[in-house]
Amino acid sequence: MTIFKEKLEEENITVAEAKEVLADIEAERAAAEDRDLRYELARAIEHVNRFATLEGEESRELVEELLELEYVDERAAIKIADLLPDDRTELRSVFAHERYSLDGDQLDGILNVLAKYV
């Protein structure tokens, strides 16, 4: 017998999208009689409120636009949308774990897309 819940579905979302989801949960809990927020939920809400800079729809648009570039995968696009790097050095850190590195033109292409949202 296991005490863990089964994972039914997994979806990668940006911090801004998580903020919207958690805001809905927070409002739902505030309407309840016991009004109890577990420690983990309260910390997650605090985190997204501090670090989400874009709106949920705006961050999803940024991710979709980054995915149109052939050298950016979904995980990297979400990380870029969360971090909103300012220059090539910060952007390179997103791709540091990959087995390849992007050249200057590719990094500039990503930064040009980011410039529309920052």
C-alpha cells in the first residue's frame, strides 16, 4: 500500500501561469469556512507573486513565439519566459545544461523576441 497519489497528468507552465492558477486556488480557499492555507501552498503563492513579471497570457505568447525558433525547445522557452534574461550571458545560462551551444546570431534572435515583452 502506498500513501502517494498517482500522477495523472503533467504540463509545463510558466511562473506567470502558475500565479493565475494559485490565485484561483487562494480565492477558492478564502471562500471556504476554514480558510486554511497549508504552508507549502502559502509559500508557493508568495514565490509566484514575487517572481512573476508578465501576465499569464503574455508569458504563453512569449513561449509560443520562442518555440517558433528551431533551436529553442519547450523547456528552454518556459525557462526564458520565467527569467527574462537581459543579455547574452544570462541567456547562455539557460542553455548551459545542453550538449550544444548557441551562436551569437541565435542568441540575438531570442533577445529580439524578448525585447517585445520586456
